Amino acid sequence: MEKEAYVARQPIVDSNGNLVAYELLFRSGAANQSAEGTPTGQLQMTATLLENVLNSMGLDRIAGNKKVFINCSREMLISGALAMLDKERFVLEILETVSFDDQTLEAVEAAYESGFEIALDDIVFEPSILQKLAPVLKFAKYAKIDLTTNTKVQRKMAASFFKTKGIIPLAEKVENEKEANGCIKEGYELFQGYFFSKPETMSSNKLDMGMASILNMLSLIRRNPETHELEQEFKRYPDMTINLLRYINSAYMATYHEITSIRQALTLVGQGNLKHWLTLLLFARTGLDEANDSPLFYNAMQRALVMEKLAIAMKGRNINPDEAFLVGIMSHLDALCKAPMVYILSEIDLGDNISSALLSEDGVLGLLLKLMRAVETDVYENVEAVLGELNLPYAALVDSMMEAFATEQF
């Protein structure tokens, strides 16, 4: 695979906030940016994305069992390269720049007839666009409406229009919960954007004791404690101890005899696995019935893993990888708890570095979090700027994202 390229993903959720798909985005380094706007460049980008996903990372690794939307230019549609893709998993997202001449229409129809689902991207709901799209509406399963390029009247009309044609309206670039709720009322069924991490209203709720105990334990792990220190901390939280023993005996019962002491459990699981288990426990405490089907869980875990890998790459600069991991994991707790981050942090002692990173993106940890947000929202200029502030090469981001995908468990 190309050393200077990575695959980013944006979640697509339903009206209940359940993760149903990802849009995969290929991004290359600064040296390759100039070619991206050309037909040849777009074809190469998509082809490289597919090579990365299918050959280097593996589709299940990057998307679990979810569908994946990929951008298709005219050149990609007529190239024949799509035949290698799993028609049950890939959704072909036809870019707004595509002109539907006879050859393109034949390619779209062939893809549809072979079993692909088709999405129409970045639709502006106006007569000229609808006239352009008319020949392909019968093949479309999804219509993506960009909230930033449509008025409220246009987006409402668009939802009604496409639903009457049996096409699922998908609102993209949804920025907050208020916009999402408005779109639901208008008939939108799918949503793309990070609105789920920005609740409309925030109360003064604080952490419950269970969440505070988990965060305190994660905070202790970042100091690389001895086993006896962890053991003493667990003894303060009997419920957590019981849960860990149940987990260990369930996970290892085929290989090991029953584990009956917390010291045995801690020795067996190791601090790395303990950190990930505590993360799952933390998200379960937030009220998520199925943490593994939550875009917030996936996104927080991805942030944490990439930030941890980047901190390791910055060795010699006094950056604690466990602190970087913790910032990533905690970065969505305000949304999950519907409480301001300042209230959450008042319940636990994580230190100034972590607190300032979470509250105002200050310091190196804050810059790492800022970098993740730039990657997730697909703003390449911001990615480049933050890498410059961190004095990190682009390749370090690529490598860290690849390693995180290899580590993340679906």
C-alpha cells in the first residue's frame, strides 16, 4: 500500500443513533493533493482506498459487519474495477460531479443489476439537479442531502420527494442534535456527521460512583503501577472486582482453572487488556445497551488508539501514551452523560494535562485530540496544520491509524 495514504471513516447512523454503515475516505499526503481533483487522480484515490481496505487492512477490520459507502467518479464506474467488490457490503456513492452520458448510465445500470446499492451524493434540491439525476433515480437506494448547501425548505422537500420514489433520504453534515431531530421530523432515515457527539442540551449531571471508580482506575494505570497497587485499588470497588473475575473466568475458562483472586486476575489479564476492559465497562455505565454497536464507542476507541500510537511515536518528548489513550476515551463522555466536561472532571483527579486537553485542547494532548477531530471531519488543511504544530511527519499519522485499525476489536 501507499506509505503516505490512510483510510478515514465517517459513521452513518439511523434515527435511533445505531451505527449502520461507514463512508470510507481515502486521504493522501501533501505531495499527492494536487492530483486529487483530476479524473485520473480520483480514480487512483479510490483504487488505492480499495487496495488498502481489501488487501492491507481487511474490510471486517475497518468496518466490522457494517456496509461501507465509497465515492465513485465516472472513471471508476466505467473502469470495471468495481467487479472485485462484495456487492452485499459496498454501496457505490456517485459523486455530484458525474455527468450521466450513455456510457456512464450503462455502467450505473450494470452495477445496479449486478446487486450493488447506489447512493447519490451531495444533492442540492433544485430543478437543474433533479433534471440531471432523473435518468438514475430508478437505480438509487439512497439520496444524500448536504445540510450546508440546502435551505430548510429544500431539505424538507427533498426528504418528501425521495421517499415517494422509494429512495432513503440521508442527511449529511449534521452538526448537532437539534438539526438531527429536525431532520427526523422531516422524514430523514439516515444521518452522517458528528452530531451524536454534541447533544443539544447539557445538564449539570455529574458522574455516578461507578463511572468515577472506572476513570480513577484508568488514571492509575497511566502511572504504570505495580500489581499490588492495582489490587489495593480494586479492593475499594467490590462490584468492579466481581465483574473482572466473571470476565476472566468466562474468557479463559477453556484454558485455565477458575480464577478466584483479584491478584490472579490482574496478573493474567495484563494492564493493556485491563485498560480495554475498563473502557468497555465505562461505556456500558453510560447507558449504552450495546457498546459495540455505538458510533460513540467506536469513535472514542479509535481516537484513543491512534492518540496512544502517536504518543509512542513521539518518544523522547515526555508524552505519556496512557494519558493520550485516556483523553481519547474520555472525549465523548460529556455527550454520553449529557453533562458538561467540567462537571465530569470535577469528580476525578486526572491531572492538569488531561483536563486542559479535554476542556480546551491545550497542550500536546489537546493537539492530538484536535488532530483526531480534523481527520474525522475530513478537513485536510487542519490535519496538515496540527501535524506541523506537533512536528510530526504525515507518515506517523498513517502508521498510527493503520496500527489502531489492527488493534481495534469489533
